[in-house]
Amino acid sequence: MAEPERKIVLKLKCYTSSPRQRAAAYKFILDESDRSLKHECEFYELVAVRQGDGDFHYNGKVMPVVRNEVYLIPPHVPHFYSGYTHLSMLHFIFMPEVLEPYLERFEQERSFLRLSSPPEKGNALIVSDDLMLELDRMNICICREAIDKSEGWLLRQEFQTLQALSLICSGSKLKSRKEQQLGPGLYAAILYIENNYASPIPLQKLARCANMSVPGFCRMFKKSCNTSPIRYLLEYRIAMAKQLLISTRLTLTDVAEKTGFRDTNYFIKQFGTIAGISPMKFRNQEHGLLHYPDHTPETMPEVGSRIFVN
């Protein structure tokens, strides 16, 4: 007779350094050799997936893990991960009492209701690379509060946790998990586009990545992605150009070159066609508070490696 499954309930005190703590944060990493046990928690888990692969098991449902995905796991919902080779996530955890005074206010927002609903198999809530970096910074700040324990640290931890929740609610968008469902051939071609968009990419190369003939590849790509490979590449380059325009002071010529356009005038024309606005007008729009790090173009960190193009 099979042994009954042992119920694992995690307590907040396992992650805190003070019995008075009602919130905490940490970075959670799983490698292929690690085992993820089915468990539930007495607290909320606000999760942001930085990178990785595998499947997320949530209350009996299974869905592929998606980079930059966010979800809120309520207390006492069984969950675990499987099939991963590497998984890196940000966790913000907090007791129900932290959220309770603001719950009615949060529930008035459609984005919170979407975040707190069970994750969907076909879609995922996605945050931008910039927002993921901000969440990473906030995660570190919450951790430091527990180390420094300066006056008011418990209150600041709870406030920063709620701030992270608010940012995710306002900054997340529902996106398709299509890239996880394309199959190895098309996925390899899309991955090649995303890793080599700054260089010339002939259609024949993409077809070879997918191990298909050019006509077969084009038909399959159109059927799966609802656009042509060339159009996907063009839109991806424009998406990356947008990131550079709002996060750097590079000239239009440099932006064009870094996103695969060898002719600045052609870049400006294609940007206007796809974005409906010129690059300079786009750059001068209100994009919120921006931080320009002291990087030269050569030492500048890589702009988000995955942009979702609809």
C-alpha cells in the first residue's frame, strides 16, 4: 500500500530573523540537482521569475515557467516546480495581516485580481526587464533591512513589500506563453533572432536553425506566430531600439547600428511605420523617472534579452 503524501506547510519564521517580522524577501535558485517538494505556505508568496525553465505546478494545474513572469500565491495553496535545469526567482513573502488593511483597495484594481488569480496555462503576467531590475533592487533592500535592523526596519520591510506588489500590479501585462509552445525548431529560430538581431540575419539561416526548408519554415512560422519571420525580426529590432531610446543617450545612428539597421534613414522610416511616431518624438515622450548609469556604449549592460512582440 502506497504511503500517504506528507503535507508540508512552510512557516514565515523559517525565513526571518525576528519573531516580529511579518514580511521578508529572498532570491530562490533551483538547479537540476535540486528537488522541489510539493508544499504550501502560511503566507503570501509574490514571485517574479528572473530566468529559467521547467514547469510550475499550482493547485493541480501545470504550466511552463516563463521568464519575467509574476504571480501571487495565496496561503495554503499547494505548489512546486519540476523539469527545470536552472530556475532563478525573486520571492517577496508576507503574512495576510500585512495585506489585509489594503486588500479592499487592491481588489478594486483589475490588475490585482488578475495577479491573485491562478496562473493560466496559455497566458502569463509579464513585467518588463526594467521593472524586473527594480524588483531585484527592492528585494535586496528588504533583505538588508533584516540585516541592519535600524530604527523602523520592520515597518519599512512591510511598506517595501506592498510597494513591490503595487508596482507589479501596475506594470504587468498578460502575454502569451507561445514561445514555450512553438516546438524546438521555431523556438530555436526565434532564439537566434533575439540573440543576433544586431547582425544581418538571412531567411535561409533561420530556416536552418529550425531544420526546415525556407518555404516550410515561413509557412510554419506564419501559422504559429501570426506574422512572417522578417516582420518578427523587424518588430523585435524596433522593440529593442525603443529600450535604447528611453534608457540611454545614444544617437539615432548608434541606436540604429546596435539594433541591426545599417542605414539610419531606413531605421527612422521603419520605426515610424511600426511605432507610429518618429524615434526622437518617442524618446521625448514621458517614460517616467529614468536613471542613466555611467556607462559607455561598450560597457553598457545588455538591454533585456527577451522582448515580447505582439
